[in-house]
Amino acid sequence: MKPHDMGVLFDECAENGFATQVHLDRPFDIGTDARTQYTVPQLAALVREAAGWLAAAGAGRGDRVAIVKDNHWDYDLLACAAVRIGAVPAQLSAHLPGQALETLLTRLGPALLVTTAGVLERGHAEGIGLAATARRTLVLDAAVPGALSLDDVRGHTAPGPRGRHDDQPLVINHTSGTTGVPKLVVHSTRTIIGKLARFESVRLPRIGLRRSDSLANASAYSHGRTFCWTASALCMDPAEISIITSGDPHLADPLLRAHPPTVVEALPASFVHFQPLTERLDNPFRRVRLIISTYDAVHPPTVRAYLAASRHRSPLWMEGWGQTETGPLAFRFHTRRSVLRGARGASTRNLGRPVPVKTRLRVVDPATFRPLPRGQAGLMLARTAARGLGYVGESDRWSAKQHGAWWNTGDIGAINRDGSVELLDREVDSTPQLSCLRTEDALEVRLPQALECVVLAAPHRVPLPVVVTADGSLDRAVWKQAVRGLPPLREPVVLTWSQVPRTGTGKVRRRALLEQITGSTDTFGSGRWT
């Protein structure tokens, strides 16, 4: 089965007799009971029930329904419910700062805001009335004055599924927001389902999902990646799907051990947090044959740890590079043999080749936009039919990133002679002195005690390294040894994980971190294409 209409996705999978068992690390926020296991027919019934709630709350065809809640897969169930009644869901992370969330909701002007009492309370604590941005507000977990509760909308039958043209808006997701207020990206059925999810729904050798697979996903479910993943993974009818909502390894471990995965997809930050589990004798990753990472760079020691933990004869790590606006643009595979080079200081910044048939890439001079020869670093442009429809409330910003049929990614990189893609830095974070990403890779290889290394570039200054450790300490002699042979760096700032400002996907908000440490947000890059 190939996905198409997200409003009836779960119904169609149930009608086809799909037998996937879904296991949750905690109950859904929209669940009517405390269950943590579902069959596909039960999920289909929950989506239909939620569609009734949204319709009873006044949402209908063409309306925007903003969803802001705690991290869980029911973000996508609610989105499918909204699609079912003809509305356009906008999935916003509750992890966003209050001011950013208010800005995005104001741009959306939703007919309905679906949220929780905790989100509204955090907004009030910052002096922000989030409910005022929407015509009506539905609170999932409490009775709040002036808002609807689930008790007000339960028991309403949803109208029949309302279809839409493949090129009409289907879903709205925000970008990561590492450099400021995120953008709101609009996708259609053709772009995110037809060009992305259907492509992933092919049983390719080694990397395609099998019906015998146990799939674990530890993600940020407000992002477009999981909306696409929901469509493709469900249509592949795997034996099991395990949903992990927390980056805490102690909370994830029981579910992982109860249902040892054969395929894992997770946030880079989650891979870092779960890495201690790979060292257990009964490590839950022993059956893994395929690991998928997106969103952000994953450094060599982390890749090596998971591949070594698997008892599969030849496990693969598939690393993708892409954007919310475009979907995946390039990917590469790591094997046990290839990551041995990482042990000798190699970088994982080579992201393989463009997605076959789907994507073209070119590198241009940032000043003139003239194409550069292979091997020379410049601004990376992409051409793909999966590109979204635009930014909500920022049409000029969208237009500025288009160059004919090409899309300006805002990344600095190179295309090697063999056609592979080398990602060096975001343009706004770049410096001519070094590649921040490559230097971070080298530091993490040389500092096994580091949870993460971040190199910050500022104008007229030597780059500033930030080392994240469990206790916020680092031996000076160890640091001196680690930077031997590297380009000049300032003395490191050593922080704990919680001291670093992050997005909902665990990415470092580099400009916020730079301001936190130096009091300035000035970067060497122009930031024109963020």
C-alpha cells in the first residue's frame, strides 16, 4: 500500500488488515484511557474520534488548526484528524520560547488552537496570551476558563472524510529555529506525501522496512519528518512500532528492552543520551540492522558505538541531510568498517550523494551565484520536486531563497570529484578559518568524555569552542592534547548539557549560545539565507 490521503491513512491500513502492534513509553495525551499499546484499528478509531472533537470545536474545511502540546506521536494523529475534516494542521513544538510561539501563532491566525494547560500557563508566565491568537482554543488535559475542554467536544461524530487537491496546503511545520524564530513551511499532498513518503514506502534491499521489523522512533513529533514517517512506516506494516517521547535513557530503556528494535530512527541528541545503553550486556540495540539519523550532524564516536552494539552481521547507519522545506537531499551509509576511519580522526561531514532521481545539487559562489567547480566550497543550491509551497507570513523570505528552479539551502559545502556532498557549515555560522563541523568531529573523537563539542565563529576573533560534559569540567592537559594540530581555537568554555540552549529536536541554538557566552550575536556569516 502507498500513502496518499492522510485523513484516511489509518482507516485504509486497518481495512487492509495491517497487524502492526504499537507500543508507547507513556499514554497518548489524547488517549481516552491510560493504555500504552494499540492496534492499527484502534489507532484509526482514535483518529476518527479526534476528528469529531475538532469539528465540534468549530474547525472545518480550509481552516488552520494549530497543535501545541507535549512531545508525543499523537501530534500526527491529531494532524490526520484535522486533514480528515478538510482543515490544515500546523504542528508547533511546545519547546519553542514563548515569544517565538506567539509570533508563529499570530502568523497562522488559526481557527482552532489545540493545546494543554501547561503550555498556556508557560505563556502567561512570560506575559503572553497564546489563546488570544486563535478563534477558539481546545485544552486537552484540563478545564481552562474561556477555552473548550475535551468534555465539551467528546461524543461528536466526525463528518465524512473531506478530500483536497494534491497541490493544496496539507500540513504546516516549522523549521528548527537554530538561528532565531523558525519559519512556517507549507507542504501539499504532492510534495510531502507523493514525493517523499511514497518514495520511502518502497521495500528496497537492506534499507526498506520489512514486515518482520520492530521499528523504534525517538523523535520530535511536531516536525514534518515524523508526519512523513507516519505515512511511510505505517504503510509498510512492520511487526512493531515503539514510540519514545523522552531523551532520558532510563525512561526509554524499559520499552527498548521489552521490544528490541531492528530499525531505529532517532534525534541526534537522543542517540547521544541513549549511548550508555549500548554498553550494557543486555543492550537493547543488539538486534539492530538499520539506524536512521536526520535533523543534525551525528559525530563519529556516536555512530561507532551503535554499530558496535549490534550483533547483526552487517548493520548500517543511514545519515540524511535535508531541510523542512525540501525533505532529504542527500544521504550516505556508515558501516563498522567505514567508522574505523572515524577512530583515526575522519569526519562524518561527507553526506554521500544526492537522492537518486529525486534531487540535484550545485555549489555556487555566495557573491555572484556562479557555479563553482567540484571540490571548491560555496553555497549549496538544491533542485527537488518535493520543495514546499512557501512560508506562512513570509512570502518575500521564501522568494529570496529561490533562484529559478533552484533552492538556496543556506549551507556551505562542496561537491567532490566522485559526486559526494561535503557539508562544512551553515553560512551564518561559517568562518574562513576552519570548518566548524569538521573541527567538532575531530574534537569529539579526541575527547571521549565530551557529550558534544560546538565551535562558534565570530567576526575578527579566533573561533570559540564549547565542550559539553556530564559534570561541566574538563582537564586542561587533556584539552591541550586534543587541539594539537588543529587550527587555532580560543580556550574552551565547558558546560553541562542543560546549560546549552537547544531547539525541540536537541539542536544547539548557536546564536543564542554565542550571546549567552559573549553577550553578542554577531557572526562571521551574513545570515541572508537562514
